[in-house]
Amino acid sequence: MTAINRPTPASLQEYLRKHELPNRRQNPQYPSPEKIIRYGAIIGSVIQCHSSMGRAMEQARQHIINYEEIGGSAASGTVILADTLIHSKGRFARTWHAPIGGLWGCIILADTFMPRARTLLPLALGVACCEAVRDLGAKKACVRWVNDVLVSGQKIGGFLVESFRSPHYGEEYHLLGFGININNNCFPETLANLAVSLSHTLGTPVNLHDFTISFLAKMIWNIGILCYEEEQDLHRDFSWEDSGDSEGQKDHLLLEQWKNLSDTLGRRVLYGYDIQKKPQYEARVTGIRPDGAIVMRLDDGNQIIEHSGELQYL
Amino acid sequence: MTEEIDFDAILGKYHSDPYDYVEICATHTGRVNFKVAEGSNVNSPSGEWLHIPGSPLFEITRERNPKLVTAKTNGTISSVRTELEGQFVEAGERLLTIRHPLKKKEVIEGILKEVLYLFPAPERAKYFFSLDIQSRIEKNGAKTLTVKPGDEIIIMSLMKRDTPIYYTGETGVIHSVYFTPGVSVDQGQPLIGICASDKLPLIQKIITRVKADWDKLIEPANLEEE
């Protein structure tokens, strides 16, 4: 069966040229928009479209294996899309509802990153999704640490990054899974109050193809930012790893944009590594560190820093 | 992995000096100001989430950015390099030493760490066993589980990025697990301790011997059960 959503690398390139690059050029914050886009341009160089599949992550792993079995390598930046996922799941094997109408898929990225970019990689997904959603008019969309995208407290997009070492050549890949509720307006009872679609938010159906192109263009930009900042890091004489705060340092461009789009800072939250199964404590978010870790203040006045886990707004 | 263990020598070492000497070094370059003196008692982090910092040890200032370094372990300050007070130091410079009284569990772990193969955390992150390993541990216990190089044993979770960690080391069974799911582990700290299955009786002998000799081993004044 032919996929309904069928964006092509050519249409993505056209969008980049006509919309993404001119828009980014207008922001003086970005010193070299062309360079940033060149860095990220591998995203979407190959786009596979399926009508249905089990899990996008599994499809990506198989895609890498298949290429290696014939002596090749999967193209870094390959995008795998499906109109619907049958066995999709979120973190901790949670079920993920992925019917027709949403944007479901995975990006395969070879691990060519240095440690800081690798750590910040999950932020790029949330930022790209939030930018794409806001571009369509959902101005209330915000990122919740790490990378959930919410509109008025309801989740519109969720992301998961898994690393994978290929079995034959031992190449390391990052599999960037994404699930964004676009025109899928019906949710299972358990998700009804927690999830929302973009079309419901806007009150009008959304062109899924156009949204996909916009999201991928923003992924190109944000992955490009990671690479661009890597280049800048090589010229800086400080180590981000041991910097407890960023005083006197210029913020990483991706973190800066994350802060612009996030409503997490200052919020009172419930924290847990697996918040559904084991919520741990309540705190107020006071900052985000250069390595993306969240800084919180507990009720007893002490500070706590978490590099992983989940937040729920209170 | 050590083939033969001289119990008397090892236990004698702990008997004569039941302490661990933890060297504290400069985390990065900067000007150092000590907050402790020789003989000061210091506390380790506390609180339900270990969120209450340990005792202040020193402040290190780099480019007008002061950073307070606190104790990660309890004990008594056995030496301070007071000649460095107010001086600029390089990263890694030894600044002071904490004499940490060992608990029974720590003595056992200390000995075991000499005989086990320790598989370290590649990054500061949270770790959990891969689903397959976890279900096998739940079913039969870790000590029946043989791991070999290349096995996907642990998942590293950092900023919502899950990375499978492949075992590299000697084939053996998982004897000790040093991480708790959901709790951060520092880079380089051991995640698991592995021993060859035929060495398991030897390991058990160590534990039994230390437990049996504990009261003789440690002077009552230093005795800290847990």
C-alpha cells in the first residue's frame, strides 16, 4: 500500500531554500545561517515513506543491518516515516498511540558528534518540533525538559533517542524517534486529558506533508547548530564539562533557543526517573546547565541537579 | 582476576589501618581557598536524595567564578596543603586528604574490588539493565547470569537518550551490582563486578571470612556496622 505522507528530499531542499534559510537570515543571533544549514543538510537526504510498520526504531535498525549485509552503510540522515505504527512505544516500554493522521518516524544519524553535542542531541528534536508547531500558529506550544512539546499542558509531540551499534561494522548510530500528533484527534481514554493534536489546537486540519517538511527543515537547522557549536567549542579555551554555570560564557545556540521555547524554568515540578511508576520529589526549576542538566531547588532550600529523568508540572 | 588471595595479609592491612584515604584534587585550574583544617571532621552528602551537600572543603575561583567543592565522603581531614592557600593551582593538583573510616560492607567491597573485574560507567548518567538481562536476573538472580564480551548488558540513560552498553571484559557472572536504577553514577565508577564462575566459592570465602573476623578486625572505637 502506498504511503499517504510522501515528502521528498527535493521538496525539503526547496523549502530550505525558499523559507528556512531566508527566515533564519533575519535573526541576527545566527552568525552563519548558510553554514549551519550545510552542517545539518544530511537530514532528509534519503526519505523512506511507509503506509504502516511496527516500530520506526526497529525499522531503522533493520535498515542499517540490511545495508551492511550487502557491504554498504545506511546513509546518515535517512528519515523513515510511517502513516501509522502498529507496535510503537515510548520510554520504559510505554504504549504510544500512532494512528493515521500523525507524524511518526525516525531519523538515522551516524554518531560523528563530540560529547557535548551528543548530550544535547535530544534537545534538538523538541526545539525543532516546537518551532514547526509555532510556525503554524500554535503560539502557546512550549518545550518541557527534556524535549516534550506541550500545548496548554497537553502533549503534542514526544521524542526518544536510542543509540545503536551496527552488528557487522560496529558503527555507532543515533536513532531519533519522533511522534507528533497532527490530525489524529482521537486518543485512548488513558491519554485523552494528556495529549492533544495540532489540528485540534488550531481548530483546522493541517497539511501533514507541509508540516513534515517544515519539521525536517528545522531538524536540519538544529542539528546544524550542534555541529556549528562543535566547531566553535574547538576554538574556545574552556571545558563545558566542568563549568557549573555559564557565567562569562556565551550560551550554546541550541540551549538559548531551548530556553526561548521552554516554559520549564521557574516552574514547580514533580520529578521522577520514571515519573509514572515512581515519582520522586517536588521542586522548583531554577536553571539549565551548559550540559543540558536541569537545576532544581527543593523545599528545604537545597539544590539538586538531574541529567536524566522526567518532569511533571504542578 | 587474582588467582590466590592472602587473606591474612589483606585482613592484616585492614586491621592495622581500617581507613580509606581519599585524595581530593583541584577540579579545574583556579585560585584555592580552604574551608577545612587538619583534624576537621567532614560529612558526606545526606538527605533522602543525597541532595544536601557534604561539608565544604575548599573554594576554587576561576575567572571570577567561584566554585565550592564539598565532601563526597565522611571522615577526618588527615592532611591539607596549606601552602597552596590563596594560590593558583592546576587541575588535578592534590589539595587535601580525607581519612574515611571503613564500614564492614566497604571492607568487603574493597577486597572484592581487588578480585572482581569492575566494569566502569562510560559517562555520568543513570543506568539500568537491558530488558533481557533484567528479566533473567529477576528469574534466576544475577549470580547465575554469565556475561561475555559484546553482550548488551546495560542501558545508559542521559538526557532522554538511551544508549546500550556492551560488555567488554572477562567472561563471568555478575557478582556485584554497584548502581541503582534512577540514581546517577559518575564517569569511571564501577557499574558491575564480574567474576569467573569457578571463582565464586573464593569470593564467598572472602565475605564469610571478613564477616567472621569483623569484630577482631576493627577496633571497637572504629567499629561502624553500616
